[in-house]
Amino acid sequence: MPLMTSISLQSCLKTIAMVMMLIFGAASAWAQDTSAPVDFTANAVSSNAETGVMTAEGDVVITQGKMRLLADRVDYNRNEGKAVATGNVIFTDNDGSTHYTDMLVLEKNFSKAIAEPVISQFKDGSWVGGDKVNHDRALGTVYEKARYTPCDCDFIGGKTPAWEINSSQSRHDPNSQTIYHENVTMKIFAVPVLYFPYLDHPDWTVRRRSGLLPPRISFSSDLGTTYAQSYYWVTGETHDAEITPYYFGNQGAAVKTTYRQRWDYSSLNATIYKGRLNTYKKSREDVAGIDAVFKTTLGQKWKTDVRLYRASQDTFMRRYNFDDAQTLKSSIRTERIDRNAYSRVEAYDIQDLTSDRDEENEATVLPSVFHERYLDTDQEGLSLRVRLSALQLDNDESTDLKRWTSELYSRQDITTDFGQLSVEGRLAGQYRNIETATNNSGYEGELGQTTVAAGVGWAMPVSVQMADRFAIVEPKVKLVSVKATDRSNSIPNRDSSDFRLDEANLFLLHREQGEDYNITSTRIDGGVSMSLYDPYLGDVTGFVGSSIRLAGETPTGLNSVAETDRISDILASLTVQPYSNFSMAMSGRFHPRDFHLNETKLSGQLSFAETQLSASYNQLSKSYFDSATEEKEELVVTAKQNLGYGWGLSVTQKYDMTNDKRELTDSIVDINYGGGLQDCLNISIGYNRDTDSDRDIKPIDEVFVVFNFKNLGAVGTNQVKSLSSN
């Protein structure tokens, strides 16, 4: 076909493409490509001078940039200002969305358009269809008998989507940037489940808009019927708020307000809770809580976080499902990271929400200052580090404490033909000012402390190959000697009280990391690590090691062994993965004399076909805790089964096995629909049993159902929540 046909026909075809863009709401995409030339082809083009009708027939293709319009026939009547595209009309816009229709009519000089029927698939995979579409340049676009779904299905071929929304009419108003729906029905697997007489929401050009969000309803034998209705409020271009009133049928009412704002280098996210609710103290107590986080950058490098996290009453946040935290930490923290230095300033206050709370053990730090710097050296393998810190700690175990600490650390690594040598040194000094409450018999006054430590280490990695087995074995040995002013009987609030020897800290020169356990001692640390590949066992890694005290005392709490024992617990770990679908891992601490397990961690995973199984076992000896009266043992078993057609089953059982018990403490059963091939709907039906309790937080049995619709969010309800007594 010659491209000379007519300037008017070319202008007509370009206008047809533009109006198609307007109908399907993609005018912005057209605007991005107006400079591109308009090309078209057709099998035949004719023009009737008497009627003023120009016609393009047979495989009509119009392109401009990424846009493409196909039709069997296009007729243009320039006298009436009317154009008609018919037969397999397919339009692809600049964003990659595709629109299908049998007939498109443009009239009144293209200010109005009609297409019927229309099916559109947008770039995100969602579908919109309508029996008829009317477009008016001034009034917008109206879909008659519209259908919408985000599901990945053959919508054109008539396949039923997992869910869809139907309306008798959907209208897009470009002036208000709003889409209005009438007589809306939601269908799940073609079954009507929800009906709304009227619904409107912002169009795709609106990023945010104020309005009501879907309500949330739940049922509980403790709280009664709970109704929550959120209102989203756009307060400005970079800030917004969400206000949610809650009504608890048997327990009172509350309001949750969240405010968010962003600046160039700062952000604020604050949630405030206010209510008049039943508590363990009395009926209808006034309660309040706040969780506000402000982040900013001071200068160009000081990253600063401020958090206000408090509650006026210690159980209402957990009981009414606002927040499950048992301790609230309000803090201000600023830190700076440079090439070879790190600085941090922090202050915080702890609020304990547990039933056995002790106001004399709600610590406050005002402030904590820490600085670390690595010094530049010209000597290969040498590193030098300086640390300075200052701390004021109040109200911790009835004690107020001020502490200043300094440290100089050096390490020299030397490579020889007989292995890797390391020489380390540490010089540290502390000064403390301690004040204790009248009911505390601990030390009160000022004291200083000096620590000098040195260590020499050796490691020798060796590779071994036998047939098709390959292994790397690395023995390590370190001799460490510490000379310190012993203050362990005078210093309260020991920051190393939770220390337990493990594979990660065995070879550290100052392995307790805190500044309170510094005593004169000499020790040898030794261990062997292995990495093996075996055709039958697969990938195998392991470690075994221990520490031998040559001189000095063993501080209480550092090991489970008695102070008279010179050998620490034996550390061991092993990981085996013989197949890609099976692995198991073990780590533990054995008593050096009777090999009693003082700490055990076991885990395993197995998957085959459509089944996945996993289990973990944890055990800890009571000897690690002064207040413990029994060992702690826990077993968690999880099984997942693919049921087919997008459905899956998950079961998790948690057992307390302390003192040979077999008590089921937590049980979760979940049946989940993951959407199958359509990938647009998740359905969870589950049961949860939790025996944890604290004052008026009682053990629960809960049955829940949650529907999660792609692009819409989640609709859920707790259908049953029966509470047993403590």
C-alpha cells in the first residue's frame, strides 16, 4: 500500500490511537511519546470524495513509539467527524497494557467514543472488562456491567478467576480522579460473597486520598465483639494519619492514631493509643500508650534515632492486641561510622510490663558514650585499636553506677611455613562510682580497675584428599594470660553475667566482652574445625574445642563446671547435609568429666515430594542461672504438606519437656490456599493454642479465618477465642 494516501487519513488514524489511550486511562503514556512518528499499514485504502468517507481495510496497523493499534477495518467520515474501527481491535499502550474490543466508534470530532465489548489487561496482569464503554472527553469513561480481577487467568477465554468484582456500572471521572461503582458484588470462585450498593475509590493517577478503610470485626469470649473502623487522612504531600476507633463489646472502647511524616533527611512515625478499658485493676480504667519513632541525620554522618515507647498500664497493650512487647524501651541514639572509626551516644529508659515487675530493676542509662578507632600502621599484619566509653546507669538492681573505661588493643598476624601465628595485647582501665539503695548491701563508693592481657595463638589449616573425599582440617591453640585488679565481688550489675562459652568467643582475648569480669588468670584455648565433602555424607562441617585454666579462679556463672575444675565445658558442633532435601545440625556443651549435656541445640529438615518436615530441640542446664531450679527443654515440630490445587497444610507443635514433661504449650494448625496458578488469593483457616499467661493475659484457644486479596489487602476474623483460667 502506498503511504501517500491522505494527510487527513493519517491524522485520523493518529487521533483514533490517541482517543483509545484516553478511553483506557493512559493519556500520560501517550504524552511520553508524542514526538515519535505515526506509521500505519493496511491491505487497502480508499477515499470517497462525495461522501467524505475514507476507509482502511485488512490488517490495519497503526504504531507510534511503543503503542500499537490493530483492526480489520477503519472508516473515517470527515464531514460528520466520526470514525469507526471494527473487527479484532487490539490496542497496546505505552505502558505495555493491552485492550481488546470488537468495535470502536469515535464521534463529535472525537470528543466522544463508544467501544463494545471491552477487555483490558494492564501491565500488572489485572483485568477489566465491560459490555460497553462510553467515553466523553469532559465527563470521563463509563463501563457498563464491568468486571475486575487481578488473577492470572485466561480472562478472554472465559476462565473463572479465583475472585472478581462485578458492578452494574463503573464510571471514571478524570476531573475528580475518582472511579465510582454501583451495585458492586464480590465473587470468590464465581460464588457471590459480598455486596455493596455503592463504592468509590481514587483512580490510578492518585497516590493517596482520605477515606474510610475496610472495617475489621472479631469475636472473643474475653473481649466480646470487637469492631474497628479506620479512617485514612491525607494531611499533606509528605504526611498522613490513620485514625482507628475500637469498640470492645464487653470491655470498653479505644482509639488508635498513627501519624507519619517525611522530610529530606528525617522521618516521623508515631502511634498513640487512648482508651477506657477493663483492666486487672478495675472496670473502665483510663489507659494510654505511645510508640513514636523519629529518625534524622545530624550534619552529614550522625544517624540519629529517637523513640518514645511507654504505656500507662502494664497489660492493656497485650490484652487488647495493640502490642505484644513485655518491655518498652524509650531511647535516643546517634552514631557515626567513618573509614576507621565508630562513635555512639545513647540514652534509654526501660519499662517492664510483666506481672512480677520491680521498679528498682527498670534501668535508665543517661547516657552511654562509646568511641572506637583503628589506628593506621605501616607494618604488615599489625592492627591497633583504641576504645573509650562512659556510662551512667541508674535504677538497676537498686544501684546507680557511673563508669569510665579505656582500652588499647593490638594484634600482629605472622604467616610462617608452620602455620599462622598471632600475638595480641590488651591494656584496659576502668573507674566506677557506685551508689546503692538502703535495702541493698552491695558495695558503695569509688573504685578503679586495671587489666593487662596478652595472648599467643597458632592455627594450621591442612587439606586432605582421599579418593573422592576432600577435607580441610584446622587445629587452633591460644595461650592467654590476664593480670587484673579483681573487683568481681564489689561490682554490681555485671554486664557479663549472661556470658556462656561458645564456639564464637572461645579464642577471643577478652571473650566476656563486658567490663565487669576482669580477674587474674591464665588459660589455654584449643580446638579443631573441619570441613568435609563425602559422596555419601555430603557436606559435613564440625568443631570441637575447650579451654583449660592454668592459673587463677573461674568466676561464678562463666561455666557450668565447678570452680575447682580446670577444664571448661567441651564445645562441639556438627552439620551434615547428605542430600539437597535433607540436613541436620547439632551443637552442644558437654561436662568435661561425665559428659553430661549442659546445653544442646538440635535441628533437622527433610523434604520429599510435596511434604516438608522440620524439628528443633533446645536444652539448657539450670547451672547457668542462679535462680533456676530445673533444666529447660523445649521441642518444636513443624510439618507442611502441599494438598494440591493451591492448597497447603501447616502444623506446628511446641512442647515443654522440662523434667521429662511432654506438655503441649503452643499448637498452630493452618490450612492455606496460596492462589495456585492465578496468584491472586490467599485463604488461611487455622487454629492456635497458646498457654503463655501473665496476670490477666490468659491462655487462649483461637480459631481464625483470613482472606488476602491481591491489590485489596486482607479481610479476617477471629471466629472463636475461648479463654481458660490460669
